[in-house]
Amino acid sequence: MSGDRRGSPPVTGGGNGVVEPEKKPAPVIVPSQRLRLHANKDHMPESYEDLQLDFCPSIFSSLEKYLPPNMLHDSREEKVKFMRDILLKYLPHGERTRVCSN
């Protein structure tokens, strides 16, 4: 036996020689990652007018006031991703294609 240690061999399924892929844990939904019930009226939302978005940029600015406190200082891209996921999940399909009125 030499002194160098090698990684453990891959786990096989039931001894049949088939290598099972590593299982990744399911994403954990953290309660703090939910929207606030009431808007943070002191928060000045960012502008999303310069981005190519699936929804009207004003929706993102309005929704930003409801973000959890720990997300308010995240990058604009992180906020957009979080808000977009919520909008895709809950906004009816007909509302998604509505044209913005500026």
C-alpha cells in the first residue's frame, strides 16, 4: 500500500456494478425568502427600464418594495431573478403578455 490516498470508489446500486449519480439535495425554501405582506414604503426601488424583461419594468419596481429585507441590497440581477420566478409562478398567462403603458 502506498501513502497516497485516493478518493473513495463510486457507489454502486445494490452491488450490480451500475454507478448511481450523486443525488443533490432538493432546494430548501427559506421562510425569509418570501415577499412581505406590506410594502416597505421607505425603500426606493431601482429602475428596470433599461432591461429586456418578460414583464413591464414598472411591475418589478413595484414588487421590489415587497422583497424580504435581506434582499433589498442584493444586485439588481438577483432581485430580477427572484421577482421573475414569482411572477411566472403566480401571474395568469393573459397578464404576462399585457403591453406596458408608460
